[in-house]
Amino acid sequence: MDNSYSIEVVCLFCDATLKIEGGKEYQPGDMIKCSGCGELNNHDSILGIAKERGVKLVKDDLEKELKSKFTNLFK
Amino acid sequence: MHLTVTTHENPTSMDEYKLLIHFLNFCEENGHRHGNVHFDVDHKLVEDLNGRYGIQPSIEELKKVADRCYAREWLEHAYFGSGRHNGLKLTKKGMGVATSKRKSEKLWRNRSLLKKASDYIEDHKGLFVLLGSATAISGLIISILRKVAENG
């Protein structure tokens, strides 16, 4: 299994994708302003949620692949 | 320990952020993980919110706030069969919202004097435009009256 995944970081308040302006780099503890709703999102919180979504994505994909492999094995 | 947090929108009314921040503060103050703490929308919650913010929302108002939090996936049910407004706990997203809002409120309160002045002007720009217009009109009226007096 050699897949690559990309996870969009979304605003906690309005679910819009957070866009980084001008290649600005954020550090833990920074606040990121949503261009959609104007709310400030805590850097650590949004990364934590993005990580969780990423893990779920990989898990689901792995489960699907294992299922199809086992089905083919007993055919 | 009670941390008083107010939203700069309206400190006297109940909103989703106050409820989430209350849940988050409660977990932190008592050393509980957010996933292990459940809340019911009842008189006890009203008392706790009154103690923290000095506001006394009705149960019906709190239920509406909890519904909005639930719809936005900020709250979820800890177990089934507890009823719509009982056994509620913070989701990870809800915790993120509470953390973000609490931090942005703190930043807002601790902003510099210059920023405070700038925000005040921004918030009251209508009033400043009105005052400017009133000054311009009175200047115009005074100059007209002066001309009339000179000619008369």
C-alpha cells in the first residue's frame, strides 16, 4: 500500500478551508483567521482535528484494501 | 477556581461559546478529560453558568443553545437513551472551538490602547460620520448666517 493523502485544514466555526496568506508559517499557539467567517482558530486545535481526520482516512482505506484482498484470497 | 469569560458581542446573553467554554473550564478545573465529562441541560447547569458568568438563562434558552452546538458537531451524546438534552459531552471540534474562542477573547481583552481606540472608532464609525456631518452642517449654517448679517 503506497498511497498519499492530503487533508484540508478547515475552520472550526464554519468548516471553510483555511487558506494561508502569502506562505506565512504558523507556530503552535498561533491563531489563524478564517477568511470566510473571520473567526480566529487555535493552531493546535485545528491540527489535532486534521490529524484525527487523516488517521480515519488511512484506517478506512486500509480496511477497504484488506477486505478486498481477503475476498480475493478465498475466491 | 472560576474563570470569568465574556464574549465581546454581548456579555449578558447566553450563547454557544459561553456554554462550550464553561464545559472546557469545568474539565480543566477538575482535571477531567473532556470525553469523560457529561452534562445535562437542567437547573444545576443554570446555577453553574450563573456562578461563572453571572447570567441566568432559562432551561428552554439553554436547550436551544445546546441544539445549535449539537447541529454544528460541537457537542455529542455520551450514551444513547439519555434524551436530547442530557448526557452531552464536548467533541474534539467543540473543544477546539472553546479553546479558540477563549484565547481570542483573552487577546481581545489584552489588546493595546491604540488598538482599543481603533476598534472603538471602527465600532462607532456611524456615530463619527454623524458627528462630522453635524459639524460640517453647523459650519455651513454659521457661514451663511454671517454672510446674511454682513449684507444686512
